[in-house]
Amino acid sequence: MAKVRETSSVKEFNELLDNSDSQLVVVHFSAVWAPQCKQMNEVLEELSKETEFVNVVFMKVVDRIDGANAAELTKKVKLLSSPTAGVITQQTAAPPKQDLDTRLKNLLNSAPVLLFMKGSSDEPKCGFSRTITQILNDRGIKYSTFDILQDEEVRQGLKKFSNWPTYPQLYANGELLGGLDIVKELVESGELESQLPQQEKLEDRLKKLIKRSNVMLFMKGDPETPRCGFSKQTIGILSEIGVPYDTFDILSDEDVRQGLKKFSNWPTYPQIYVKGELIGGLDIIKELKESGELETTLKGE
């Protein structure tokens, strides 16, 4: 019969792993003050009594369960203790990291007018950023922003990518216009507006955005740096399924963030679209996954 062992120190924990050989080790991190932990401890005790789990120690880590879910725990222990468990490759891994050049190109084309700056248009974090946003605001120019202070990889990579060593940097249709000095010169010569794309109706822009990729996710942040728990969970599920998708950071564009809520009559984020049609948010994605319909839905079948 298997046995549930308790460890109270890192040393004991490491010794348990070292002595487990090829046995499956099921690890439960618990807290005495959490009633869910007590429930899961009871489940582990019952599983340890099953003869089919005689070779299971209750860390090569192969899976995890969040919260109190007795059925899911039983299912995973049965699956991972089977003779074919060694061939299991599915894991809750982070999404594949995008090539930096690809990520930068996607960023540059995420909005018709895009400003890479320190802070945001509402809260600039340096004098140069404050001045350039004031210029754009005074002329009623609609633009999106990217806060380089939140992403060191983009901050350093964009300097080399565009061969422009300082910030802020202003882009129009994915092409660099320049920094604050260039923008000031364009204002003085009366050429600034002519260098920018014509302002597109928000509804037309939203229609293009939701069809930019077969699977389009509107989220807070991006796959490498999700900026809320719901977005992070959604990214994790999509990465598990393995269907290609594109994303849009709603924190970078308040017009899109507010406009898409009305456009699709869906008040929260993240939002996921397939071939331009709204599928829903995280709860819907979870339901589709549980029913086994998520992959076919994302493929538009």
C-alpha cells in the first residue's frame, strides 16, 4: 500500500525526491489554515489505500492542480501512474517565446500611430515623453502607447531594430518617424499631420483588428508579460491547445479598450475571436476546454 508522507523541511523534501527512484511522487503543498487543504489531504489518504497506486509516493514535477478538486486529482494520479505515463509530454509550460524581431514587428503594426515612451499618455514618466504626448494631444491626434519601462527586452531591442538610441520614438504605420526633436521640426514646418495616417473610424479599425488573425486575443499585456490573472490563465490554456493566435494589448489603446466592449457587447477582458467572431472570455474558454470543444472551435471547424 502506498503511503502519504509529510515533510517539514527542504532537506526532508529533497531526500524524498532522491530516494524515489522512478516512482511517481504526488506533492501537495498545504496550509493548516486552509479548509481546501484538509479536504485534499483526505483525498490523498484515500488514494494511498488503493492497491493500483502501490508504487506511488504521496519530484520530477509533471503536473499540478489548483484549488480543491478531488476528481481532477484522482484522474491525474491514475493517468500518471500508468505504464505509459513516461510518454506523456503535455505540461503547463509557459507559452513559446516569440523571436524578438517578430515581436517588435507585431508591436509596430498594432496601431496606426504608436508611441514608445516612458510611462503612459496619462502618466508620462519623463519630460521628453510628457512633451511629445502634449504635442499629439493638442493636435487631436489619436495614438497608442507602449511603456518601455515595463519591458526591458523591448526597450533595448527597439533601439537596435530601428537604429534609434533614445526615447520617445513615434511610429506611423509601422515606420519610424523619429523622436521628440523630429516631431517638433514637423510641427514647425506644418508637416506632422501629413506624415501620419488618416484617422480611421473606430468601428472600421475594430473590424480589422478582430480579423487580423484567425484567432485573436484581446488581453492586458502580451503573451510574454500578461498584466492580469485572467489574461495569464487564457494564455496558458491557448498554449496548451497549441493553436496559433495573435494578441492585442488593450492597455496600450484606450479607444480600443472601451470601444470593443460596445462593439461586441462584452464588458470584460480578455476577449477571444475566431475568424472575426466573438467566442467569449476566460469562463467560456474554460467551458469549451472541459467539454473537449476548444480546439475545434479555435480552428473554426
